[in-house]
Amino acid sequence: MPLPLRLIVGLGNPGRQYAPTRHNAGAWFVERLAGVLGLPFQSETRFHSLIARGRAGDGGDVRLVLPQSYMNESGFPVAALARFYRVSPLEILIAHDELDMKPGSVKLKLGGGSAGHNGLKDVVAQLGGGEFWRLRLGIGHPRDVELSQQEVVDYVLHPPRADERALIDDANVRTLAIWPRLAAGEIERAMHELHTRPASSHPQGAVGAAGDNGKPSP
């Protein structure tokens, strides 16, 4: 029987200077979800996070989490929350930016590697494995195969162009549409609906200011 999601985590970097950057795409989604559900964030310093609490489809608790540690230290808040609330990896969804997908692309998947994403890498290390759900939000890639690591870091730590942001916002809107499925634990059905839903040519409901999380590194 599928497990309902208990922790919805949006990866990003803390501070206003990083809020509008590509690396905070995961945080944008979680902020938008909290807004739609009407759930306020509260600071919980013991978990180094901003947390909004609501009810899952089965009546249990679900927590929306914006880690306030740097990106490459994202694993501590996730693992600490999972241990304290006895949440299994299969009840965790990590929303994050994805270099290898174009803006507007969005995929839901279970498990896999980190693909060089330092936030994911630390979550895997702290949880002791990678069998958790990931919401991959495409931000595009600079495309030059000769780019240095520092140039890629600079790319993810800059805001997207207006047209790219509109596409990422549209991906958020399409993902929010399947939230009832995710909340009910109907993840396979949610995946099918998300992956077959066409991108809008004119995105609606653009996300407002992005959230606070993570560390300047991809």
C-alpha cells in the first residue's frame, strides 16, 4: 500500500540574496504549496528549518520544510526531522533544481543518484540512502561543455531570465494540480498525471518571492 508523504522539503540557499536564484527552485515550490494550503511557516531552530504543518490525506501530519542550513548541509535538517517524527525515506519528497532539464520541465521520481547536486548528496548521506521521492524542477544548463565548475555555480546562483522564471512557475502550477494525489499517497497516479500534463504556453499564477535555504554550491 502506498505511503502518504510526511515531509515535503524545498532545497535552496538562505538569505534574501539567494531567494530569487535558480538554485532555490525547490524552495519556490514548497513556498507556493504552503500558500495554496494556507499553512504559515514557523522557525524551528532545533531543526534549522522553517516548517509549516498541515494534515495529510489519511489524517496524519504533513510538514512543509525550508531548511535554513546551506545547500551542501541540507541533509541534517531532513534527517533530524525524519528521526524525530519517525518518517521513513519513502514518506519524504525533496523538491530541487535540476540542471539537466529545461526550464518548465518537471519530473517526479523515486531514488537515484545526486547528479552532482550537493544538496541531494548531503541528504543521501545523512539519511543513509537515496530511496526518497524527488521533485526535479528544470532550470536549464549553460550548455557549454567546457564550462568550469565555478561557472556552473555562478549560473545556479543567479536569477533566471523572466521567460525562464515563467516556465518554472508553470511547472509549479502543474505540480500543485497533482497535490491531492500526493497527499493521498497516490504517487504512481500523480506521476502519470504530472508527466503527461502539457506545459502551458502562457503560464498563470507566477510564484512570488522565493524562500530561504541552503549553500552556494550546486
